[in-house]
Amino acid sequence: MAKKILFIEDESALQKTLGDFLKQEGYNTVSALDGETGLKMAKTEKPDLILLDLVLPKMHGFEVLQALKEDAGTKDIPIIILTNLESTGDVEKALELGATTYLVKASYSLEEVIKKIKKALGE
Amino acid sequence: MGFKKLLDELNIIARCKKYGISIWQCPQFLFVLMGIVIMITAVVTYTLGTRVAADPETVLLIVLALTVVLFVITFSITRSLEGLAEANQMKTEFINIVSHQLRSPLSNLKWALELLMSNHLGEIKEKRSEYMKILEDNTNRMSELVADLLTVSRLEQGRFLLNKAEFSLTDLAKEIIAIHKPAAEASQIRLKLEAPGNLPKVYGDALRIKIVAENFVHNAIRYNKDKGEVKVKIAPKNKSLLFAVQDNGIGIPADDQKHIFEKFFRSKNALKSQTHGSGLGLYIGKMIIEKSDGKIGFKSEKNKGSTFWFLLPIKA
């Protein structure tokens, strides 16, 4: 069965490009445009992996990450941070809170993002 | 050539002019001035010491006066160096903020292009036009940001010229409302104009004032709630006309209000509802209105809404 990826990102353009790419790679994708909805969907949709942006409306990515890792139902889902922030402070905080990887959007191509996703899913 | 270079180095006034600061803030000039004063002090002290040592009070007075002059110059140098350090730090901050803001549309462009050019086309072939739209939107986003930055730079350097003439604020408001109506309707926001029929014309640069008025309306729609209302009001006030845009949106928290016209500032509330935005619109607006001999201001309450207004003179 196709693995399900939840993409929490407020840029609809990125939702579309990465979403289409993931579909082509055979993944099932669901998406949320803000932090609050993303957190709710993580609980109801039970995805195999979450792609999480940091600067999000309604709830910051770090708050979402923390809430996901504190919840027994979601704490084992691998989370890849996908953002354009790249201060060492942000990276350290994300990894400390339990993110699997931290990717800076502008420095990665779609192909490279897919590779990281496959790795996080153990494929 | 070496000689010419030396002359250029010595042409302190030209160098200071290049930095765009006044001569009394220019470290090079102040150092030369201090050197001259020190030489005068040395000569005067020597002369006084050898000739009029009999009158210690005069010597004391002259030496004191020269010390005060030196003290003032040293103080000015320290201040001007502080100013330079501050400007340097602001520039670094500026570059940081701008590169961050260019990054989001850039990554959108990069990924959309990668997909369009990849062998992964498949069903994307049919979606080509959607991808072209992404390219168009993000290119526009970048050019808007660059245009705002250029405006800021021109305003700050005083190279922003206003073409003042009489024009109708009501006509301007109608034009802006027509442009923004589709966006407002998409969020079920009512956009209304309240302006009496016989208003006089205002004096200013209509194109620049439009930037400010449009920014007010744009913000009122963006930071509104669904099914909200945006009211554009024009009314006479003393020898000016008042242009006000009232919304019942998210409002600005009290502790953010004093920063609202600062460069790059975005309120916590604004960031929560809309992650895009340069924080330059109101800063540019304030500078344009002040250059137009007008006044700008706002009233806001968190979760209740905001009213942004400006006053423009009726006659020159």
C-alpha cells in the first residue's frame, strides 16, 4: 500500500509542486495550509511521515513539532522540517524536539528532498 | 597616477560627500580638523610659555579654551564613528531580512521549474498552465519586493521626487476599490466607500498617494476576518481631507502598535494570519505622506479591527 505523507506548508505553490512530485513517486499525500489544521490532521490521518514548515499561520512549526512528539499517538511518526530558516539555533531546536531531518528548501532540489524522504521512511 | 590618487585621498570634502553625510559627521574631516587644532595648541602653548608666562590667568584661559575645542571635536568623532557602526549593523540586518524574503518565492520558482523540466511530466503535462501560473505569481512577488526596496532606498536617500498637482481623492478611492473588489469578494468581505459628493481636490502626487491608499485597503482585506467589512471614508477636516480605511479584522496588539510604522516590522497578529509580507508598506506610506505635508496615523484594537488614516492638504 502506498505510504501516506502529510505536508504542512502555507505556500500553495510548494504544496502543489512537491505534492505532484510525491504522487508521481507513488506516495499518497494529504496537506494542511496552517499549523493548527496540520496538527489535527496528523492525529486523524495517521500519516507515515510528516513534512513540516516552520513559519506557519495560526501555530508555529515548533509548537506543532512539540505537540506531535508529546502525543503517544503521533510521537513515532518521522518528521522532516522543510523551511527557509537556517540559523543554527533553529536547526538545533528542531533536532532537540525530535525532528528526523532539517532541510532548507532553497538549498535542495525536489530529487534530493525525495531521497531524504525515502531515507526517513526506511526505503 | 599615484599623485592623482594621493590628491583624491586628500580631497576630504569630496570623500565625505560621497558617503552622503554632513561634513561635521565625517570622520576624515574631523581628524584633519583635530590635527590642525592640536598643532595650533602646541604652538600657542609654546609661545605663551616662553613670552607671557608672567600672566598665568591668560595662559590658563587660552589653554582651557583650546582644550574645550579639542574635547568637542573628539566627541563628534566618537559620535560619527558610532553612527557608522550602527549604519553598518543595520545594513547587515537589512540584507538578512531581504534575502529571507526573496527565498520563499525563489524556492517556489526553483521547484516548479525543476518539475516542468524533469522527465516526471506524466500527468503534469495537462497541468502546465497551473505551473506557468506559479512561475508568474512568484516572479511578481519578487518584483514587488524589489520595487518596494528601491522605493525605500530612494526615500531614504532623498532621491524620491514628488510630482505634486491637484487631484480627486474620491476618484482615487473608486479606482482602488475596483482593483481590490475581486479579492475582497473572494473572502466574502464587503468593500464600501463613504464620501460626500462635493469634496474639494487635494494637493499631492496622485501616483505616490495611490501607493499609500492601496496599501491601507490591501491590508484591511488581508488582515480581516471572513465576512468582514472594509470601509473607505473621505471627509473634510480643517484645510485638509481625511482618507480613512476601517476594518473589523484581527487588529494590532497594544504592545506592537508603537512599532507599526517601523521598517520591516510585522505585528505578531499579522504573522499569525499571513506569513507573507515585507513589513515595508506602512513604512513607505509614512514617508510618502510626510513628504506630501500630510499626516498619517491609526487606531486599532486586537481582535476588533483597525482604522488607518492620512490627512492631505487641500491647497498648496
